[in-house]
Amino acid sequence: MKTTIEIADPILAEAREVAARERTTLRALVEEGLRAVVAARSERPAFVLEDAAFRGGQGLQPEFEAAGWDELRAAAYEGRGG
């Protein structure tokens, strides 16, 4: 199959040098690299973000139950320059 991709000039020049030194084609070198990357990525498990949600279940502390956003933000940043 034919496709077109853009490759940064420095890496393309280096790849051409490697291909010439190893007496192979740029196509073969690219295919080898793609196979290696695909194989490596299929071997590692998918990343799963840990659930770090806080479930206090009791809502806000009594002194903040009737507070507006400005008051909540001021309390959150108190002493932190915000």
C-alpha cells in the first residue's frame, strides 16, 4: 500500500544514511521501525487513571454550607497568595 507521510528532514537524512550503510531501502527501514513500535505498544497494558475522587458523603463543613463561591475560594487559597 502506498501512503504519504511528512518526516522531519534531520531524521529522514539519518534514516537514509542508516539504510545506505546497512544496504537496505528506506522503505524496509521504516517498516522495521513501525513493526517494532507496534509490537512494543501492543505488549504493554493500557493506561488506566486511578480514581482519586473524594466521596466524603457529608457535604460541606457547617461554616461553609451557606457560603458563596467567593468565600469558598478565599478559604481554599487562604495563606497561599491567591
